[in-house]
Amino acid sequence: MPKVDPKSQKIGLMSEYEKMEVREIFERTRTIDNLRIQIYSFFGTVNITFLGLGVSAQHAGVFLIAASTIGLLALIERRMRDHQFQFYARGLELEEKFSPDRKSALLYSYLEKRNYVSQSRLRRYWLPLSVFTFEILMAVLSWYFLGWNWF
């Protein structure tokens, strides 16, 4: 009698809806990751533009506007992360149900490699938080020591 792979047996048990759902979860995960890169690029460009305008016009208040773009970026990142967590939860549920072990589960290994669930908030937001703090400090120092106007 031929040996039957347990993984192929479990995949055979998946309904067409569940197969479509797994495909959609992976597509949305990839789409959200690409969208995250685009959002970071956009807000990074806006931030650098405001910093350049602030230095060229010698207005300290423009640094505060630049800092607010970073704050907005952190809020958007938090909302995207909450939204993405729902897809990850459903994907992990399906993988647990149909995958023979955790090593062959693609989404589980992806999340484990990125340390997605156990990451602390400080570790996730250290870069935006440090840029935000630096820009606020830069605005105050340029106003106080250099005598720049706020606007």
C-alpha cells in the first residue's frame, strides 16, 4: 500500500472557501506590507521636505509640523497593525487546523521570524518616537538659541 502524506490529506479536507480564504490572507499580508513601505516613504519625504523648508525659511514652527507628520505616521502604523492582526489570527487558525506541524506553516514561520506578536510597543515605535522627540527639541532650540520665529 502506498504511503500517504498527512499534509496532502489535510489539504484535501479543506473546502474551496477555506482555500480561497488562505490565498486571500497571504495576498492581503503581502499587500499591507507593500502599503506600509509606501506610507513610510511618503511620510519620510514629507518630513524631510518640512525640515528643509524650516531651515531655509528659519522658522522653528515648521519643525513642529514635521514632528506632527511623524506622529501621524505612528498613528497610521498602529491602525494598520491592528487591522493586519485580524488577518494573521485567521491565517494562524487555518494553519493550525490544516498544517501537519508548525515548521511547515508559512504564516507562523513568517510571524515568528518577524517577532510580530511578542514585540513591545517601545521596540515597534522607537524610531518614530525618537525622530518626533528630536524634531520637537530642534524646534525649541532653534527658537531659543538661534532666535528663529515660530512661523
